[in-house]
Amino acid sequence: MGDGLWYRIPHCGESCPGFGLCCKPHGMRDRPETVADARRMLLEDDASPLWQQREALLILAHDGSAEAVRILEAFMPRAHTRIVGFAECALDEGRMWADAPRTSEEARVKMKHEVLEEWDLHAIDAFGKIEETEAELERLEYAVEIALRLLAKMSGDASREACQTRLDALQALVNQMEERLEAERQEMDWCDAMVSEIQSDLGIDPMAGICSEGDAQDSPF
């Protein structure tokens, strides 16, 4: 080679046989700048080179919009194996930025939704405890019913006294369970009231989700 060199210095320009057929020189590249550009390069242009796709993924990862996340999700099934890991990271980051509040008002609204979710969970937990206590109370009441039958069949005073002692113990358990059930129902009412008030503060219609599910079930399609 010229100048005593054993190999040609890497160069990309008009003298390159592949100029215009492969990646353009760094300074001449058509770089994505907007979410619309990224969408076009990732979802509409099947010939986008990997470097272009990477830059489009970076734009979407940092945009922080729901639209950017939707584009990233749509791109995942068609991502090349050499870029799928990069795309997964971009999707994770895009979701993180989309969930992050941008103003103090958005931060406060997000906080309210988090508190609502907490009280929803409290209400679910309270409902579960009520179901368990009601089932246990039903079993105890049945046991009392059987004990009363046995007491009626006892003839000797000693036997009746022993049976009455056991019956009194069962009845005491029933009374305790009834008190527990009442406390759990009060807790459930409190949780429901908290949820309802937070929903009102956020302008959420508590019947919206129920109506939508009902419409879906009634639909012939």
C-alpha cells in the first residue's frame, strides 16, 4: 500500500465502494429527533439500520409519554436479536419516566392514587377477615345447637352439669366471635368510607368500572 502502510486507514466517503449503500458517515446521518421520527424508523421503515434504531429507542426511553411507551411495546416483537436487549432496557426506562410526575400537582395526584390503592387493599383485607369470622361463627353456632340437644338428653345431674359447663364455654366463644365480627364490620365500613372519600376527591366514579364490565358482559360480541 502507499506510504509504506500494510493496510488502508478506515475511511468512509465518496471514494468508498459502498458509499450510499451502507451506513452514512456520522455527520451525514439522518438522526431521529422526535417521537414521530422514532415511530417511523421503528415501526414503519423496515430498512432502518441498527444505529438509527438505537437512537430512536433512546428518544422514546427518555420522552416520558404514554405514546412513547406504546411505540416501544409495539416494537418489542419485531426487534432484531442484536438490539432486543437494548430495546428491553429502553422500554423499562420509558415506563419509569412515564410514571414519574413532572409537576408538583402531578406528584400530589400520584400520592393520592397511592393512598387510594392502600385503602383499597385495607378494604379487601377487612372483607376477607369478615368472611373468615362469619364462617367460624357459623361453625360455633352449630356446635352450640348440638350441645343443646345433648343437654336435653342428659338424665343425671352430674352429666347435665358437665354438659352445661361445656355449653357455656361454647356460648362464650360465640359471644367473643360476635364481638369480633362487629369490630371487623366497623373496620370494613371505615375502609369503604375512606375509599369513597378519596375517590370523590380524585373525581373517580366508583360505578364506572362496574358499568363497563356489565356492558362487556351484555355485549353480543
